[in-house]
Amino acid sequence: MKIKITIENKAAIEAALKAVNGRAESHAYTTWGELAGLATDAETRLAALLAKKDWQGARLTATSGDKVPSAYKYSRSATHVEIERGASAWFLTYVSAGRIYASGGGAHLTLTAAQDAEAVTRLRARYHIARPKPSVAIAA
């Protein structure tokens, strides 16, 4: 599956979500807008790490559902999705149904090895390492 996350593909995206969610709606991803929001979140995270030209190949894996009080001991239906950055847009590449508990879902950004190396290089350019100062003898 590879569906470009654009308003033009809204029907295809929502059909893919409906196919895995069945009747579940309250804690599941059900709309194109929710996936567009994930793409925006991923872009915000990537912008802090890499130049836009280096974003291709990055993936965001997310599970729907907010945290609920720990007294809520039952599992809830959720949606697992993976979106991947193409040359100029985000693509929905994976959708599945799942179960979550009180802790809820979340999102995790995955970089390629080249992106990781570039992010580390950019980070290291922002700081200096403190070197111990040589001790100086004081004449008495």
C-alpha cells in the first residue's frame, strides 16, 4: 500500500482506515485529517534535525488513542499506521488494527542511517566540548 497523503486521496485513505478499524471510531484514526496532522508533526520533528532536502525516506510510526486514567483496565481498539516521506510528500504505507491500554498510543520517528549521520553532524555543529584548563602554579 502506498497512498499519497493529500486531500485528493481523502476517500482512499479513509477507506483504508475503515477497512482495518471496522466499527471502531472513538480511539482509532478514522479521517484523512488525522493522518495529515501526523505528517505535519513528523515535518516539525524533521525540521529540528535535518534540511528539508534530506527528509526523503524518514518514517513516522503511530498508534492512535490518548492516555486514559489507570483505573480504566480494559483494552481499546486502536489503529497503527506508518507514513513515509517521499521526495515531496508523505505517503501512507501501512495500516493495521491493534489494541491499546491505559497508556494510549504514540508516535515514533525513524531515520535512515544517512539521515542519522547528518542529524548528528548538525547537532555537533551547535556546541563545543569543554576542555579542562591547565593548572597554573601560583608563586608564593
